[in-house]
Amino acid sequence: MCGVGGAPSLGDSTTKKETTMILASYDGSADAQSAIDRAALLMPGAEATVLTVWEPFQLAPSGGGMGMGMIAPYPDNGAIDAANQAAAEAQATEGADRATAAGLDAEPRIAVCVDSVAATILAVSDELDAEAIVVGTRGLTGLRSMLLGSVSHHLLQHADRSVIVVPSPAVADERRGWIHRREIVAVEV
């Protein structure tokens, strides 16, 4: 399972506190920022772990010279992974700082993913015994959602605890406009 049992993390504590604990997934996007802000409005003062999931560099098989005996040079995986981990730590810290400023008692945490982001979030939420998972959504629908997958959809389908999915401001505005147009049409008919 991704990021559990010995994987590097920030804010990894061995004792659990007696307050409401939420796990907020944070990737730095406007969607994730909205999710942090909404969590603070819904659960002011709650303990929060702000999680950034990062993926290690996967060395893809090389075509090598297309049968000519040439071997493609391999990048330094360790340096790439160290840079990715450092970026994830900075991102998690940014999210925790945002959550703290919004009124949550937040700490950053990272987890390495070797399976899927959603599975990693679920594993960390279980490890922390979080009461809720908070995530943003990009509002993908139809084919784009099917091709790209949806972390929030996976969490809703597989979590054993509450999941709060917060749309980005742009998606929320678009949906409000759609609902308003629908109500107008219903009144006019």
C-alpha cells in the first residue's frame, strides 16, 4: 500500500489526539485550496493533517537504439526522487500553513505513492483514524473523467469514513449558473 509503514512523511506522530481529525488532500491546485478553506469553515479549530501524495520516478523501459545495440542513458533516480520529495514537503507545508491561517490546527504530511493517489489517501486516513477526508474536485465529467480517473470519485466509492468533496470556485459558479437557468426554465414552462 502506498505511503504506509516506513515511508517518509512530515508530521508523522505516534499518538492520536482526542479532537476531531480530518485528512485534507493537497496538491497546491485552486481546487485543493478551496477544499482547505471549506474544511476550515465547516470544522473550525479541527485537527487537520494536510497530505501531499508524491510519486517516485518510474524508469520506463527504453527502446535503447532500436536494435542497434545502443543503450539510452538512465537518469539519476535518487536525485529525481529527492527533488520530488522535497517539492511534496514544501507543498504539504504550504497547505498546512493555509489551513492554519484559515483556523484549523494543521500539520503537513507527505506519502509516497506506488499504487494510486486515492489508495494512498485511504491508507493514510486509516492510519490516522481520520473522521473525514476532504478533497477538491476539478469537476471532470464524461469521457475526460473516465480517461483521467477521479481521485474524489474513488474516495467516495471506497472510503469507510466521511468524504467531503469541494468543487473549485469556477466549477461551483458554473453549477450555480446551471441551477439558476434550470429554475428559470422550470418557472417559464
